[in-house]
Amino acid sequence: MSLRLYNTRTRAVEPLVPLVDGEVRVYVCGLTPSAEAHLGHARSFLFFDVLRRYLAHPRNGYRVTFVQNVTDIDDRSIAAAQQENASVEAVVAKYYGRFKAAMRTLGVREPDLEPHATQHIDSIVDMIAELIAGGHAYVTEDGVYYAVKSFPRYGELSHRNIDELLVGARIAENEHKRDPLDFALWKFAKPGEPQWPSPWGLGRPGWHIECSAMSRELLGVPFDIHGGGTDLIFPHHENEIAQSEPLMPPHEHMANHWVHGAMLNFDGKKMSKSLGNFEPLGAMLERHDPLAIRLLFLQTGYRKPMNFTEDAIGAATSAVQKLRKAYDAAKSRPAGDMSAVRERFFAALDDDMNTAGALGVLFDALPTLDAVVLEETLGLLGIGDILTREVPVAEAVAIDPATVERLRATLADAIAFNGETPAGVIERVIDARNAARKARDFALADRLRNALAAEGIVLTDGKDGSTTWTVGGA
């Protein structure tokens, strides 16, 4: 079964068929570093990191070219520079440096190419000139604008039509465009603003043209996957298409697949400074285990909105500990035939990168997994560092061998033990109890819990369905 991804343009899950055999070219819209990044940004980049890893994994074996741009000149960065009494370059360097450090902490791999808009001004100017020559753009007193009505397919990505978009649309007093939907390709410079030469006058590029020009220059068009958050579908990605496709052969699309990740809420609300719930990404990584954050994001499908809570990250932290202990048990377990588990794991990823389903396969099979499978699968998900951690002192409690033997004898008719370590025996009982609860066999579930309790082993059930244990409540 081949990888299938949801395509925003067609609203369907479709097989990924590379334009060039054995190669996948990906462009993901990166950060505009005019302020602190937050965990919502991280969710999007973490997903595309896992997608990239899976594309290159031997299961698929693609040569991947991964481009993630930096919008290092726009209205927001200019405003931030003025507010901070600094240069735009200094503002970008500060916030982007912090973002990059956070990505390294989260295990996100470096892009193959990381173009900054200001490094590609010539390509941007050339593309604007082509649009003007083709009747898709025009020069005014304050810059160069794209003529939206010149592109009949405008709205195809976001599934909107021009008449609906015109409702409520207005032209600001300081704009000289012909139509309310038209947008800036080149903005003539105001005093004190960064500026570059162009055939039409000194100025700077508009936001949308930057990505169109850089993706065309670095990947060529069409390319395989264009990605970003759902907040970029309109107007940014819609405008990219409008700029790029008129310069391509008829009926060709800029990208074969448009892949968008859903937004992240915090305690049920959008993260916002005005709501008082904004916390910089770096601060979040100091408060929480980065691997737990990564695992938490993977437990929700990338197209589903997600709510971040302290309870949720607490449960993910417990799950990280469970995986670490399971790996210790797996290292001492004889290797078995793991092909069925691996196939279910990969089948989940093939189904529109269902990372939640893939993790479910692992947790369901945890008592039987061998170390090699855990290393492969968790490494693919970018959480393989879990396996090299030391078990926390609180978890490395001594277990009386007599306790283990009593559990084996008492529960032999209910559980097939198979040479587990002492801690592995307890985990095996817990997994059997959770399976019984899931099957609504509450008599068996109570029996298993009582058997552990009789040996002084205390269970704590998390809200996400995970279970942790201590000896004597320690």
C-alpha cells in the first residue's frame, strides 16, 4: 500500500505519485520571525518533519528535497524593528535564532534548503515582470499589484468564489489598486524602510510573491508537495497559485499535493497575548519534556484541531516513561516475528499520516515488541531519544523477586508470561488489565489490579487511558 495524503485542493485523500520517479520535492512555508514563536508553530513543523522522515524511510525510499523558507522582510518585521528601535536584520536574527534553537530541542531536522526572501530579490523581480508582461499585474503610484480577475481559477484551493470574496472587501485609503481583491507584489519604499531596486522603483516584495518565486527557483514547478498551516490556505497559498500558474502551461498545477496542518488551542482558546495565554516556545520547552510535547502532538491527527492542556502534557510525559521502561523489557525479550505489527504501523502512516493510529499499534503491542522494532518506529517518529534515556530514579525501584514469582503463579491462567524482567512482569499485568477494561471484562480487570495491590504495587490511571505504577506509592 502506498502513502496517501489529503489534498486540500481536491478535498480528497489521494495516493502520492511523485512527478519524478523516486524523488519527492517539498516546499513548506516557514516562519516570519518578527516575534517569539509559540507551540502552535511547533506543531506544524513537527508534522512536516515526520512526513519528511517517512518519505525518506526505506518503506518509501524517496530522495527528498525539503525547502522551508524564511520571510525575513514584511510589514510585521518592519513594525517590530521600529518598536524595538532596531534594524529589521537584528529583529529577524534574534527571533529566528530562538526558533531554530527550539526546533533543535524538539528534534526537527534542518531543511535541505532554507531560503531567505531578501536573498532572492532578483528572482522575485523577474517573476513580477513576467506577470506584468502577461497582463496579470499592473503598476500604480504605490507599487505593483496582482490583478485577481485575470486568473479564472482564483479560489480553487480555498473553494471560494470571487463574488463571495468581494462581499465586504474594500480598498484602503493608502492603496491605489483597481480592485478590492488585488494584492501587492511590490511595495514602493517609504522613508526609513528596507529597499531594493526594481524596474518600477525602489521598494520591497509583497509576502505572497516571495514563496512563488523561491519555490519556482529552487524546486521548479510543478513540484510534489506544498505545505503549511490551515491559516495559510487563504489568502497566502491561494495567492501563490494565482501568481505561479499563469506562468505555467495550461491546466498544470503549481503543486500536486497541498497539505495543511490544523491549528492548536490552549485550554480551549487560541493562543493570544490579548487573552493572556501566550507563552514563547522556548519557555514551554523549559517547562515541559520536549519528547513528551512531540509525542503529544503525534497522538492527534495532523488535520484535527488540537487542545493543549497541562493534563494532556502530563499524560504524555507518563507515556514517554512507559515507552522507556518497555524498551528495557524488550531488550531482554527473545526476538519474534514482528512483521504483522510493523505492517499495521506502516499502514496507519500510509493512511494520510495517521500518527495517532501508528502509536496505537505500538502501545497495543508493547508487551510483545522487540527492541529493534521500537528503535525503528520511534526513530521514524522522531522520538527515538526516549530509548537512550536513563530510567528516572523514582521508576528504577527494586522489585522483590518473590513478588514476581507470586504474580506469575497467581495469574498464570489469565496471562501468558514470557521471560519478562521484574518490571516487565508488572507492565504485562497492567497491559492485560487495560485490555480487559477495553473489552469491558471488569471482573478480570479488578482481579489483575487486586493482584498487584496485594503486592504493594499502586496503579494510577491517566485521563488519556495510560497507566503508571509505583511500589508502595513511592
